[in-house]
Amino acid sequence: MTTPLEVTFELAPWRSALSRALHRNRAQPFCRFLQLATVRSDGSPANRTVVFRGFLESSNRLMFISDRRSEKIDQLHQEPQTPNRTPFNAEICWYFTKTREQFRISGQLSSIDASHSEVSLIAARQHLWQRISDSARLQFAWPHPKDVRTKDSNFEPSAPDSQMPPATFCMLLLTPLNVDYLSLSGEPQDRIIYSYQDADWTRQVVNP
Ligand SMILES: Cc1cc2nc3c(=O)[nH]c(=O)nc-3n(C[C@H](O)[C@H](O)[C@H](O)COP(=O)(O)O)c2cc1C
């Protein structure tokens, strides 16, 4: 059986709804902000806001960026707590305020840093680094996140190379396995669940 990481690329059925929402909400810059939840080693949830950076080319995988020193990265690398744990290790929750649509996308989140073995992903990471703003790049040269701030903490480091990402720069890839779509504008509201099973997506209209 193939996994969603191996199949030949086909646009997932939920992609058109998401593209439409992004297009119809594009006047609001914050329409690309969403919440990303992971799981801490003690099983408690961890949630934070991140910016959607587009889809990895020829895939349904969503891209984000993160500092390698941040806690979310440790949470991705921790050992499974149970032997039969599901492949789901993250969920995003994305609400589009203008069109009143919510996408809850869960699946497998992985981080790509300079040590990754896949050449095409290393190239995608580099391309992403080149696309982000100077101010976003500068944050990857800041002192260690969550260290106590002192008068010596240097938040004015020299600008990082705009071509080659530093070791602190990670590309995060979310491979969706379940998409729970809710539109508040219908009477009754519309809810559709998309699930990735046996190398294919199923689509089911359910009660809200
Ligand atoms: C509007 C907004 C956008 C943000 N975008 C990102 C982002 O794209 N990537 C990121 O790692 N953190 C982003 N952050 C910071 C995170 O919310 C979070 O504070 C940081 O990543 C540390 O989280 P962690 O310790 O759970 O890894 C953003 C915060 C806000 C408020």
C-alpha cells in the first residue's frame, strides 16, 4: 500500500474549497495565519499561530517555517507514547473570517533542516528561505527562544545570508490525512469530512 508521501500527485478534493477560501479572503492579510497544534511529551496539547507559506510543489503538503530551536520541533521528534499510535501528530485550525469557513486539517507534520536526506526537500527549504522577508530571516539569528532575556541578548545581529538558510531554519511540512470542513453560512451549516484511506481520499457530507 502506498502512503500519502509516495503517491503520484493528484490535487486532493478539499484543495478547491481551500483555494477558494484563500482567494475570497485575500484582502485580509491575516487570512494566512492559522493555529498549529502538536503534542508535548507528557501528552498535553501545544498550540500556536503560524503563517501558511503555500503548498510544496506538486503535492498536497502545506508549508510553514519554524526556528529549529523552538519547542514545536522537539515535539515532532519525540518518541511515540504508544506502539499503535496513529500517524497523526499535528492539526491546524484555520478560520476564514470573511467567508466564515473553518478547516481543521490533521496529519503528519515533519521538519526539514539542512541534514535532511531528500535533495528535493533541501532545495525547497532553500527556495522558501529566499522567498521570506529580510525581517523574517533576521529572527533566525536571534538568541535562543525562551532563554531569559538579559541586557546582553542580541536582537540586532548582522543580516543572515539571503540565499543560504542558517541551521536554525526549518521548513515544516504537513501531510494531511483528515480534513474537517465547516461552513457557517449555510442553513443548516455545511460540514464535510475528507479522509485519506487506502491511498485515496473519501468525502462525506455530515451533520454540523
Ligand atoms: C501572527 C503570528 C504569526 C506567527 N508565525 C509564525 C510562524 O510562521 N512560524 C513560527 O514558528 N512561529 C510563528 N509565530 C510564533 C508562534 O506563535 C510561537 O510563539 C513560536 O513559534 C514558539 O512556539 P513553540 O515554542 O510552541 O514552538 C507567529 C506568531 C504570531 C502571533
